[in-house]
Amino acid sequence: MKTSIATVSIAGDFVEKLAAISAAGFDGIEIFENDFLAFDGSPKEVGQMVRDHGLEIYLFQPFRDFEGLPEPYRSKAFQRAERKFDIMQELGTDLVLICSSVASAALGGIDRAADDLAELGAIAAKRNLRIGYEALAWGKHVSDHRDAWEIVRRADHPNVGLIVDSFHTLGRQIDPQTIRSIPGDKIFFVQLADAPNIDMDLLYWSRHFRNMPGEGDLDVVAFMSAVAATGYEGVLSLEIFNDQFRGGSPKAIALDGYRSLLNLMDEVKYAEPNLIINVPDMPKKTDVKGIEFVEFAANETEAEELGKLLSTMGFEKSGNHISKEVALWRQGKINIVINTEREGFAQSSYIYHGTNICDIGMRVSDAQATVERAKTLGASLFEQPVGPGELKIPAIRGVGGGIIHFIDDKSGLEKVWEIEFKQPKNTKPPIGAGLRTIDHIAETMNYEEMLTWLLFYASIFNTHKTPMIDVVDPAGLIRSQVIENESGSFRLTLNGAENRRTLAGNFLAESFGSSVQHLAFSTADIFETYEQLCKNGFIPLKISDNYYDDLDTRFELDANLLQKLRQNHILYDRDENGEFFQLYSQSYGDGFFFEITERRGAYKGYGASNAMYRIAAQKRKMPPKGMPKLLNEPYPRQRTKSNP
């Protein structure tokens, strides 16, 4: 599999683009004419610079408004083509993209277009060049790859072939299976792009909202499966027009692009088991059986505050690490680790972010295979020295510089709690509050990073994503999207902040980019849980009475249920599959908080309609800027190595 990306897909100047594309692992590029024209260098110099980066120029594009023109426009189009051929030969590339005409003067007719391409193909052949014809989704006369193929077929010239683009096919809702009937050797090039499902003008949609395969809603796997079935063995290239990418990091966007191509072809391999798909070997996507643990980095003072809060929620301190200042708190199947070590990764994380969730442990089917897949897809591995008696648990870097560890049953890693932690003696049976598992984890990030981390999770783990929604904050919108698996054992909400005045944006700013903003625990009976929480001294987030008045209007709830919801500050949602109940803690530290949920029936959502009321309640409780956030915390807090 030869991989490529159009230079228009990457931010930066031409030199920055090449460096990022090369570092990401691509084999070559589509050189977009505007990038070439803006660069101060001859075509020969540009071509050499590309090859000096270890890349090839697979395609020169675009050549617009060529076919179907009357005279004198037709002769001028051929003259323009000759000049482009001169540039191509100096650059050192043999293929040009001709996109279907949008010129007002262009005439229709498949035979007319085929004659033009055949004539141009003969001219190209004299220079050992090739031309590829592509149907633009908004082309004046040709907007369907089936029509484009018929034109190429009738042109009947070995130097004339078809270029297919997933956006132009899927954006017009053309069945990609129709590609299977095209001979693979007549497909000269394949361009790939995904996009969110937005109802808008095709040209505007294409020019501003394309994204990497796997980041949007188009069925790019079906498209590429159809292409693979033709026997096509050429270049796979990304052509992404996206306003967000144009202002992003060239290195990050290039890495996302390369990861998306590997993941796409891996999915095609399993979708088309009878075909030979040339993709690097990697283990299958990982099945996540659950969240094994979350680990907080803290100092001694804040660890004590956090322990008090956990106690009010029914957690019991159930062990201390055999050699480190690390405590284990438990309830149901929930393991929470609080790390106050003065050395190592957790300490570094605390110095930078303050008290935060620095590590998430996932229980997976195969820990080592998970890391191998993640590494193949460009994830950064994580290791630190292992002390006496400790297990070496595979890990990778995650959002916000945090760590994701992987535990499985097959390698004995599930015994970490018995091996590494000393259980307290003569303890009373834990009372608990009915909390059973981690329902979901909510990660907050800058909106510009959401697609990166969406692709990161979706390419490594066996999950699906839900449509993106807007969560209303009084200071702006938060973009939210969920990654989850079918069983519900792994649920992750990604929340993108666009400004620091929102609750999510403030959390990012105050914690210097910490990722996990809240943990949601599940219970079988939220009302029984609330009673026990009150006995333990838990203080819930108070929700406005106006919310409950409106709740009655929307759902016509039983009066007793509505009263219990109001008294206990529990939020409610319902869909056609079931009911959902939510209870929140007060905010802790820089805006972190806990959530307690109960799902009844087959409810699949996350109470998104309640988020604005929760945010409003949290903002009412936020301390003035500069005031301490913990009751016994000195003012102001200083984070230094000598005074953590």
C-alpha cells in the first residue's frame, strides 16, 4: 500500500508541509498547484526538495475546466494543458488530475468529453505522462463517477484513466458498490476523505468540512472495499479541505492522516476477507471489558481532601502500595488510586496540572496486542522504572499527556491489586453506597483536538461513535461526542472547549490542559444511593427548582417521583428505550466533579439535555478568581517541586 496526502491537507508553508508528511511516514504527496505556485523555487528545485524528504510526487492537481469546451476555449485549454505538462516533467511526476468542468461555456455530451480526453491522452503519451479524470460532485455535466468512467472507457486510451474520490461519491449518496465493475487498472488514483453528515451545498461542504477517514459519518470503508475489489493496487491518498486543519499543527494533522489510512485499510481487510489487502500487520481492534482503575496524582493535603470526598460517596481505603505512597480506594468494581509519590510520572503530572486523573487503566482482552496495535498506529508508548515486586503493565500516552495502562486476564496482570497492595488488617466490612462500576469517563480538550482523539480511540478500540452534539454553556457552546462499545463496558465522552469562559474551557485553563474532568459511577438504585450518601455527609450539587417545574411539563412525571427528584437534586431524562437519572457532586480542585447515574431499561444516552442546567448550577458555585478551591488549602496555592 502506497500512502499519500495532498499538500492542501496540511497547514504551514511548503517546507513545513513536506517535513510533517515525511515524518508521519507517508510515501508521497499530491502536489496542489497553489502550494507550488506560492513557493519561491523552480519546478525542478521543488521536485528535488520533495525527493530529499524521501517522498514521491504521485499526482499534480488540479487541472480545471478542460473537457467539452467550444472554440476558441477548446484550443486554449489544450495550450494550458501543454504548459502543465512542462511543469510536471520538471517536477518529476507523470500523473495529472483533470476534474470535470464547471465552466459556464462547457457543453455536455459523453462522446464530446471522451474525444477531448483521448486527444489529450495522445499528447500526454508522447511525454510518458498520464491523465486522470475525476467527477466533481458539483460538476456542470459530469458529477457521478459512473459517468466519468463511461467517458474514460470511450476515450479508450492507455494514458487516460479514472480518479475516484470518496467524498464526491459518498457526498452525493451514490452507491459505492458501482465501483466494483470498473477494471482496477483503469483506476489511476484514489483520493479519500470523510465528512460529518451536514445538509449543505456540496461545494461548501467539501471545501470546509472534510476530515480524515474515520472522523466523519461517510461510509469510507464501503467505498474503499469496492475499490479494493476492482484489483486496484495503486496509491491511496488523502485530500482534506478543512478550515480547522488549515490552522492546526502540521505534524499532528499528518500523523492523524497516516493513522486514518492504516486504520481504514485494516477495516477493509476484515470487511473483504477474500481479498488480499496490503496493510501493515497489526492485531485486531481491542475489546474493552471495562475500566480497571483511575489514578489521581495529588500532594498529601489534596489527597486527604479527595479521600474525604470519596468517603462520603461510600468508598473505603482498602490498601497501600508495597513500596510507594499510593493508596487504593474501592467500591463495587471501582478502583481509584491516589498517588502522592514525590518522584515519577504522577509527581510530574501533579506539578504541571495540580490534582488530576493522570492514568486510566483499561481491562482488555489482550494487553500486549493492544499496545502493539497502538504503536503501529503511531501512539507513543510509555514506560517508567518498575520497582521490586511490581508488575510491568503495558501503557501508552493519552489525552493531555496522561497515561493509559492495559490489564488483561491472560498475562496475570489482573492480580496487580493482590501483588502490589497491602490490604489493611482488622477493617470493618465496607458500607458502600451502592456504586457498582464506572459508567463513563468525560475528557475535556480544546475543540481543535477532538478529531485527533476521536480517531485515536476509534482506531485502537472496538467501538463506535455517536453523532456530535452541542452542549449549551452560558458562555458558549461545548462540542460533545461519545466513543462507546456495544456492551456499555467502555463509554467515553469527548468534550471540546472553544473558549476559556465556558466551564470546560476554564477547567482546561486552570488545570493547564488536564484531560479528565469528571467520572460517572453507576448504581442500581439512585434513591437508595442518595440516602446513604447523605448519611456519609455527601453534599450534592443543588439544581434550580425551575428545572423541576419544566421537567414536569416535559415528561408528565408521577408527582411522588418528581418530588423525590427535586428533594434529592437528581436530574432526569427519558427516551424510547428507558430512563436515566443523574446526581452530581460539588466541584473539586480546578473544576473536576463526580457524577452518579442510574440507567433503567435500555437507555443509551448521557442526559445531554440536562447538561446546561448542571453547568449553570456549577457556575453558581464557582469561587471568585484567585480564591482557594479546597477548604484547608493555603492561599494562594503554589506548585513547585520543593513545595508540591
